[in-house]
Amino acid sequence: MATSEMSSRQTYSLIKKAYNKAGRNPITTASTIRLIQPIATGKTFYTFPILQGDTAQTYAEASLLNRADAFTATHVGIFIGGLTQAGLAATGANYSLYPYNSIAVEAAQGNGEILFNNSYLNIAINNVQYLQNFDTRRFNSAPIVQNNLVTSTSVAGGAAQDSLFGDAGFVPLVPTLQFSGSAKVDITLNLPQSLAAAIGQINIIFRGFLSLGASNLNK
């Protein structure tokens, strides 16, 4: 599993100790940052703004960092979303997230292998490169695919679903990444060639701990 209770407790303890050493005691809780960018035909370089107000894209399911807060990222995952299981563009937030080249992804994108096998994630904070050429093969989590296999012909809608778990597609960040609402954060995804069709979105999801009011702006 990509996460564990023990490692989460240890990380939480280290975060609290670091803030206490600096004479601060912000409320810190488990949280998620979710960044979304629409797939564009011919595009091989994607940027993912992380701070609220820095992107014109509006997705109800997205979750950005407030400028007054700080976030310690312990895990990261990359997914294709915005697609139904049939590979069609979904309405609103009613869609699945795929951490691999599923039937839906292949039908809509043509080459999901590009994203999940041959691309790179880079993250710089205040112009310092903390994550460099982080290969996306790490995120490829292909389960025992069960799409379109009918398990019972006597039950309506008996087609089984992909056997994905909650941690599928997430990998640990060692060391962790520290995002501050007052910092300049550049998150980029580099593809060797563009995806075949402009359907759906690329999701980058960080799991970790949110510290309220802990941005450097509040020192």
C-alpha cells in the first residue's frame, strides 16, 4: 500500500515538532490538494497552478492551496479524469479517475501509455528544483481489469468493475514536499508527444497535511 498509518503518524509528529521549534502551533490536519488541467490536442507541456486565484480553470472537484496556509505533501498521484467508463466526456464531476491506460482512456486518448509510461513530473519551489524528471511510470497502477466482464447474466447491470483501491496510483514522496501559500510553486508535466484527443483532464493529486495559517505571510 502507498500509505500507512504508522508513516502518517510519524510525518504528522515531525511537522508539529518543526512548527513548535519555530515557535508556532498551527492546526494541522490530513488533507488533499487536487490540480486539474484539460487535455489539449498537440500539447506536450502542462503547468498546474497550486494556489487559489492563480488559475482560470474552475472544477468543483479541484482543491487548491489557500495563500494563508501551508501543505506538506507525503504522496502524489497522476490520473486521467473527465471520462466515463465508455470513454466519453462526462458531465460535471460524475466520472472515474484512471491511474493507467484503461479501456476508457485508450478509447478517448488513443495513447494513454504516453502519460503513464514515458512522461516526467517536475516541481520547483521558489526556483529550486525539488522534484526533477520524476518518471510517471511510478504512477502506473494497472489492476486486474474487469471491465466488460459479465459476472451474472441474471442481474441487470452485472458487468464487473476495475479492481482499484484507494491508494492505486499514489507513490510516496521521500523527502516530503513543503508547499507554502506565499511561495512560488511551479508544477509541470512533460509528455514526449501529445495525447491523441482533447477529451478529459489530467489530474495531479497530493495527499498530506494542511497547516492552517502557516504560510510565511503569517509570521
